Amino acid sequence: MNELNAVELLLVEDNPQDLELTLRALRKSNFANRIHVARDGAEALDFLFGEGAHAGQGAGQVSKVVLLDLKLPKIDGLEVLRRMKEDPRTKSIPVVMLTSSREQRDVIESYKLGVNSYIVKPVDFESFMSAVHELGMYWLLLNQPSKGER
């Protein structure tokens, strides 16, 4: 995959309302033009590692960041994170856990597995939009990704 077609952001979210709000906030802020959506953990891994429906596309496609929900069907967010950070092709991709879980064990386990940031989704619309805007500002504009390992 060449740089012009590279996905800037992989959004892994199974909740249709949260998915729509996140996409709306990102687009409203003009952060990510090339977003790929995965609706479960298995689809996310297929995309990341060029398997299943994404066979032949190569691994480590996401050029800037993965926004990952914790509670996902098929394969949960912690397992997606674990597999990403264990694989040299994807371990340097920043991962932001964007979830509704405030459980301390989820926070601790996420950081143990190598998450770059853990953010609890705000409940009200304006706060959610603001949080996604700030996420986009940092991870898509300000953060300098590693290019050496991919």
C-alpha cells in the first residue's frame, strides 16, 4: 500500500451511536480523511495483519493511530491490543483505548499490554465531541509517529 492510500486512522467500535459520533467529530474537525472502521476485534486484526477480507494488503497499514474500544464482539479490545504490541509489524502503531469502562483492572491491563492512552468516553454529546476533537488534535496532528519499525 503506498503512502497516498494509507489509512490515517483505524476506528474499532461496535456501538453504532458511538461510531457515528466519533466519525462526525473527526470529520467536523477535519482531522482524518482516510478512516477505516472495524466493528469487531476480528475485523480489526484482519485489517491490521492483511488477513481475511484484507488478504494481500500487508500488515501495519494504519499510519497514525488506532482508536480501540475495549468491549468488542468476537475478540475484545485487550486481545487486539496484545496481538498488535507482540507483532513487530504493528507494535509501534499508537493505540488509544476509547471506552466506556472505568474499571481499574481494564485500565491497568491496557497499560500493561502497551496502550498509549486510555480515555473513558464522556456521556454527554458536547463532551464526547470535545474529547474526540482533542484526541484528533494530538494523535493526528501533534504526535510524531515512529517510521523506523514499519
